[in-house]
Amino acid sequence: MKAFGKILGLVLLGLLLIIVALGFALTHLFDPNDYKDEIRQIARDKAHIELTLNGDIGWSLFPWLGLEFHEASVATLAKPTEPFADLQMLGLSVRVLPLLRREVQMSDVRVEGLKLRLTRDKDGHGNWQDIGKAPTPATSTTPPATTGEPATETTAQAEKPAQPIRLDIDSLTVNNARVEYSDEKTGKQFSAESIQLSTGPVHDSTNIPVKLTAFLGTNQPVLRVRTELNGELRFERALQRYKFEDMKLSGEVAGDPLQGKTMTFAAQGQLLLDKAANVAEWTGIKISANQLRALGELKVNDLDKTPQISGGLSIAQFDLAKFVDSIGQKLPAMAEGSLSKVELASRLAGTPTSVVLDNINLKVDDSTFSGRIAVEDFAKQSLRANLKADTFNVDRYLPPKSAEASSATQVRKAEVANTEAEAMAGAGSTPLPQAPTKDAWSTERLLPVERLAKLDVDADLSFGQLTLDKLPIQNAALKATGQGGLLTLESLRGNLYDGNFDAKGTLDVRQQVPALNMQTSISKVPVEKILESQGKNPPVKGLVTLNSNLTGSGNSQKALIETLNGNASFVINNGVLLNANLEQQLCKGIATLNRKSLNGEPRGKDTPFQELKGNLTFRNGVASNPDLKVRIPGMTVNGDGDVDLRVLGMDYRVGVIVEGDKSDMPDPACQVGEKFVGIEWPLRCRGPLELGAKACRLDNERMGQVASKLAGERIGEKIDEKLGDKVSPELKDALKGLFKR
């Protein structure tokens, strides 16, 4: 037995030596480089690719089937001379015996210098679409021969589904790889270069450490991105579940869009793809980009249909203005310190073509917004907004007036000040100031017509307090829609200084020249506050009630004013004509008729009134007001004139009727006697609109008519006195009429 065992041992040792000898002979005496042509032909016939082997092939047989390819390239059979991939070296080793059990046990897999070139031609055809495809055979015009024998039918037996191949790799290393993509039709190019990939052992249902670095680039726009990705990859192929745990992505972005600046970014979290449940998740999200920090979670359902996105997002307070500047962008000009404190918390939902932010809690500087914002269609830019805010100052975020507008305003204020000084100094003796000739409105482009024409919006906004043009509006509400170039303001209403207002209208940008239609209703709002908010000196105080229906066209303030048409009616109650000298002008006229000189020093002062009302008809920027009426204690004022909004000037003929106030005026020379009651004293008001009643003077031309009338009445009295009852009444009336003409 001992001898048999010894013999058996020698036999086994001999067989092992023979196997080793055969392996040595195969690996050392058999050179695969001698069979490159056969290998290339097998690649053509089986894989339908053109394989070029410029370097040596190294190999080992047992227990590892090891191969090393050097200087290889791969092309499609359609374009065999245009390789889409080359590599410097590919090295791998596979255990032989596990292959028989459909198990792949590999040692380290190394890829060096891989270059992958993907191109799409002008017809939209990609070179990768031909990979693995056999060339289309030439069609033959000869019909196939037929035989009398019927075709044999074969029935394929149902095969059991193949078991998935089990992977077992010690590690995977890719060094200095590069991937390029170019599109001849658009001229766009993308690249990923200096790709470095390394993994730990690759096994099913175990965590696989992964590290990837690369430099990404595009040419439209020119952009460069440095990236680094770390984490642990886990795949459970039987369950169709794939995880990327403790994912950390970081890097830097630079290029033309950033205007020479750099953005650093980072993202981390847990990624899951469950193909069996058609679900993908990203939980524990942490994102940063320069100053911006955000947390959140995302879930995508129905991956096999239209994916449905849901989740939440929270952005910590940050300085939005500085962030925008740090990425090379510019915000519109606004007040210093604006957008310095911005934070957001919201629920998120969406599809590949839409997104909804719900349960919004948005803080912008001193304002807090809540509600919902949705983009229903990215392609159509369909915006839907339903927001409520506690307070919001619009003026803070509007651009300041241009230098041109500011300069024009300063020039106009100087003109008004000079005219006002002359009016006050002359106290009614200076000539009427001429209407201003300087432009009062800006010619700068007012509306972004191209953007408005594409706008699809439905907005419902409300504010506890809204500041607009320095006006503190309480309980403001705005409803507006826009689609296809027609923007509709359904309502803009609110409370203002214990009064209220409501406006609605349309803006039509479907044509070359924008057209505006606006209806406004104002009730019991201090008129001086409205004028002061526009940077104008108010000539009057009081509570105004206004109703208007106006139209205009153009894309600048000047164009809109010059095309302003429509009508309006207004009433100002319990008001004051500021620095009005109506009493002084009236006193001057009475003194003239009394043939006396005024002794008191002229001075401007306010003239209170009970009511000022009228109707306006607008024609191309000029408002006609034929029925101006002012009720002042003891007198009534009637006016007929025009307000030229194009130059903010006015020209009025005014009549002041003394209704019976017989008390002494400040100056004895203008005492109002019974003979002056009911006389309409003529004034002319012409000049800058801001002067108001300070631009009014005694109308000497019409004053002569008043003097003639009074003179005729005195002559009539003389006739009555002299003739008495000596002549008939008819003759006396005829004589009086001669002197009244």
C-alpha cells in the first residue's frame, strides 16, 4: 500500500509537472502576437468592430488567464480608418476554473491612456451608433432560387433565463483617460480629460470604495470644471437596487460665464436607484456654491413613465448680491444693501418639464413671503405665483433715475424756482410766465418688449404694506396675467393715507409699438402725497377723488405722454391752494376800479377751498378742462383751460366771483362794497404746472371789460338821478344800453 501510495503520488506529481510544462510551453513557446490578423478577423466577425493592435500582446494561462494589450485602437466597420477609441494599455487577469461556473474572478484591471472620441455629423448621426453593427450587405437583383421542398419548420425550445454572471474583481484602475464629444451641426464640443478612477474590490452586495477625478470642458460657452467624486458604490443586481453611499462631489468652475471669477462647489448625500420599484432618491442633501448653503431631499417616482419629483429644499441665509457678484454676474442697479439677507424653505414637486415650490417661506431683507410659485412649462416659461408678504419696499429694488432724467429734473426744478421767485416778487405786476419748453419726460426705453412678448404668467400677490414710488400702500393686492404678448392687470388695489385706489388695464406688446390701456379709481387720497412721491412740489393740498380711462402707446415716458388719450374726472375736497395769491390779485383789480393804490406789502399765502372739481379730456398729451370750479368761502372760481402734460405746463382763464363777503380786505384800497358783488374778476394762469395758483395774474385784457361794465352801471345811475320820471322807462333803458356796449 505504501508503494502504491508512493507510485500514485509520483504519478500525480508527474501530471502536475506535465501541466506546468504545457502551461510554460503555451505561454513561452506560443506567441499570440503571431495571430494578430486572426484576432482582428474574429473581432470583425463576432464583435463587428475593427480592432488594430499596434503593440505587443502579453498573456498567461493558468491559474490566471492574463492578457495585456498595448497600443490598441477600435473603429466601427462603417469607418474602419476613423478609430473612436484608443488605449495605451489594458491589463486584466481572470481565473480559469471559475469561468466554467459563470463566475468572473479577476485580479486588478488596469486601463492606461484611454481616449474615446464621440462625434455626431451634420445629419445628426453619431459614430457610436455603428458600434457592433455589421456592414449592410449589397442588395442582389437575382431572386433567390426556390425548390419544391417545403420549408422546414423548427421549434425553438424555451430556455431558462440565464443566471447573471457573478463579478469578483480585486480593483479597477483607470489612469489618464479622456472622453471627447463633438457635434458638427451645432459646433458644440464637450470633453472630460485627465480622468483618474480607482476602486476597491468589486463584489455584488458589498460596498465598493470609489474615487474619481476629472477635468470637464465645453466650448459654447467656454467653461472648465475640476471635479472630484468619492463614495461607496453598492449594487444588488438580483434586487435591481443600486446605491451610492456617502457621496461627496466637489470642485471648481471657471470660464466665460463667470467673467474671470471662480465658483467652488460641493454636494453630498445618499443616492439610491431602485429599478424594480422605479424609484430614485437623493437624501441627506448638502450643497454649497461659494456663499450659498442648502439642505434638502429629493425623490423621483415613476421612472418608467413620466418621472414625478418631490422633496424639500432649505437655503440658509446668505448675501445674494455678493453671491451673484462672486460668479461674475451683475444684478440690476438698486439701493445699497439690497438682497443682502435672503433665505428660503420650501417643498418641491415637479416633472421633467415643470417645477413647483409650495409652502414657501422666503425672506428677502426685511420682507417675508409665503405661498406658491410654479413654472408649469419650462419651454413656454409659464410662471404661476400666489404669494403673500408682510411688507415689501419695491423702490429699494428699482434702478435709480438715469443721469439724463436726473439732470432734466434738476433743470426743471431750477426753472420752476426762478419762475416762482419772479411770481412772488412781482405779486401780480409781472408778466405771465411762459409755458416751459424743456422736455419733462425721459426718452429711455421703458419696457423689455421681447421678454414681455414671451411671458406666460398668472400672478396673485398681496402685501400687508407695499411701498411703491414712496407711497405706503396698506393691504395691497395685485392680480395680473400675461400670455402671447397681452398682459392684463386684473386689479391693483389698496389703501393709501386713509383713502383707497383701484386700477386695471392692459399692455399689448404683440405689435411693434406697445399699447397701454389703463382705468384708475382713486378715492379720498391726499393729492399732495401723490405729487410729492413723484418728486414734484405740490401746488395744492386736499383729498382727491379721481376716475380715469386713458390710453397711450410707445416705449418711453415721453412717447406714452405724447399719445395719451381718454378722459378723467376729479374732485378735491377740503383743500388748500398753496401760496396762492388769488385774494391779492382780486384786491388789485378792485383797487384799480376804486382808483386807489394798495398800501399793504404783497405776500403769498394759502387759499383754503371747500371743493375743486372738473373734467379732463386728453388728446395726445394735452388735457382740456373747460369746467374747472373752485368753491372758496365768500367766492366762486370758474376756470377754462388746458394742461399740457408733454411739458407739464398750464394755460387757464379764471373768473373769480365775489358772492357777498363785505368785510374789509387787508388793504382799504380793495374794500368790497355792494357794487362789486357778483362781478367776475378775470385772472390768467399760465406757466409750469408745479406753480399752481402762484402762476396766476390779473388778466388786464379782460379787466377792461369789467371796468366798462361797472362804468356803464354808474352812468345808468346818473341817468336815473338826472332824468327821474321826466322820460319814459323805455328811453332810459335805451340810453343805459348805449353806455354798456
